Amino acid sequence: MNLGQWIGLITVLLALYILWQIREALLLMFAAVVLATTLNRLARRFQRSGLKRGLAVLLSVAIFFIIVVGFFWLIVPPFAAQFQELTYRVPKGLERLNHLLDQLEARVPSQLRPYVPDIDSLGKQAQPLVNRALGNSFAFVSGSLEVFLKILLLLVWTGMLLANPQAYRKVFVRLFPSFYRRRVDGILDQCEVSLEGWITGAMIAMSAVGLMSVIGLSVLHVPSALALAVLAGFMNLIPNIGPTISVIPAMAISLLDTPWKSLTVLALYFVIQQTEGNLITPFVMAHQVSLLPAITLISQLFFFTFFGFLGLFLALPLTVVAKIWLQEVLIKDVLDQWDTNPKTEPASDEPQEGALSREQGAGSRE
């Protein structure tokens, strides 16, 4: 390798290192792009009805904030009261369970008692862990300066993109060579349509899961049924993993009544997720976004490993956008155009064939 190639390699490695260091900021920028795209498409719908651009944008932003405030207003107060009650009742339930297990142990034959674990010691070891888990159950929503600054930065970027989206789009397109800019602009249109399709499908599936959850939890007389249903619908935005997370607080709150009710809640959530996964999502997403289940799961593991919870939450839209760019740029523009010219005979064979025909012609004349 010459000096120029070494400089190019070092530049690429340095650029990758810088991108890795600012990966969280890049992920927040992508989240702002997704949010701004959603609000911009909503504003365009209002513009088609006759509203001006500024009023349409303000109306879209107002709807977004109403949804966010309503979500936290429905979720946080009931959960705070229920989990505070859980911190008192769960240890009492563990003591009752230990008493029942002690009675069961007394009925075990004496020959088998040495092989039975000490229930009291296990209960005493588990109780601090349960108390700690319940005490930290709201750690993911507890306010901190870092989380507040990230949310503020996300909203600022979203507002800037929403104010003049075409200007930022032109800047991004100009990063590519002039002969490829029209193609990039078309790819961005496809990304925008696909993101809108994903958001529409996700909202339909989320609403269906929330509706089924609130009906089922109300029938089972589970406290805070509406809050649990809203949480289940919201966590459905994270395929495969979100529904598993949403069932935990529902089962914990149902323990306040009877232990058996938590098992019925688990069965209810299983039925809801099977209905959503096998009926609702395939029907809705087939007309919006087509992604293989294995690719969805792999992308979730990948983005969660490198970007944490925000990467897990944005794994699906990131995969949708990445799929479009790979399909359009790598497959269509590179791999499909790799060898389009028909194969020709080697040039070295032509003189040999020509010489052979001339020799045959000379032999026929003789």
C-alpha cells in the first residue's frame, strides 16, 4: 500500500471511531427524524383539508403532546399507588407462602426431609431481592438530568426538522455525487412512505392490543385495568420483547387479590399476543411493511446490544430504513448491474478460427 492508501484507511478508521463515540447522538437524531416525519405527514393531511402550513404543524404538535401527557397521566399515578401497595403486600404473601410450605414439609416422610431445601432460608434470601426489585420498579421512568436533556434535545431536533424539512433533505442529498442525487431523493421518498406505513400499522396493532387488554382485565376485575392496557399497547411497539415486559406489572398487581388471578392474567396476555401476532399484525403489516420475523428479532438483539433500550425501541424503523437502502443501493444499483454485458468470445480465438478457415479454403482450391 502506498501513502495515499494508508491515509485513506486511517481516515476511514478514524471516521468509524468518531461515529461509534457519537452513536447515541446519531440514534437520537434518527428518533427525531422518525418523529418529525410522522408529524410532517400528519401536517400534510391537515394541509389537504385547507389549513395553512404553520397552523397544520401547530395542530400536529398539539396532538402529539396531548397523547404524551395523556399517556403519563394514565400510567404513572395508578402504578405509583399499586406498586407502593405491592411493596407492603408481597412480603406478607411470601410469609404466608413460607408457612404453607412449612406445613407441606411436615407431611413429607422423614427419609426425604434431608433432600428438601430449607424453605425459611430461601424465603429470607428472596425477600430482600423482591423488596429491592419493587423499590426500583420505577427506575426506568424516574427523572434524571441526563434523560431530561436527551428528551429536550430530541424535541428541539424534531422542531427544527419539522419547521423546514426540505432544507435538511437538500443538505443530505448534496452529500452524494451529482449524478446520484435524483436517485437518493427517490430512496428518501420510499423511506418516508415505509415509515408512515410502519407507524400506521403499529398504531392499529397497538390500539387492538390495548382494547383487548382493557376488556380482558376489566372482566377479571384487575385493578388499574386502563393503565395496564395502555402500557400493554405501548409496549407492543417493541415486537417479541415488549409484550413480555408488559405482562410483569399486570401479574404483580393481580397478586394483590389472589395468586391464582396472576395466572389468569398470564393466560389472558398469552391469548392477546397470539391473536395480535397471528391475525392482526400479519394482516396489517402485509399492506405496510414486509419484514421476516427472524430479521426483526436479530435487529432487536443487535440494536439493543449496541444502543440500549432506545435502540431496542427504534430497532424496527431502523431495520425498515436499512432494508430500503440495502435493497435500492446495494442490490439494485450495484449487484444487479454487476455484469449486464453479454459474454463475448476471447479475442485470441478469432485468429485461430480465421486461420483454420483460410487453410480449409486453400486445401479446397488445391
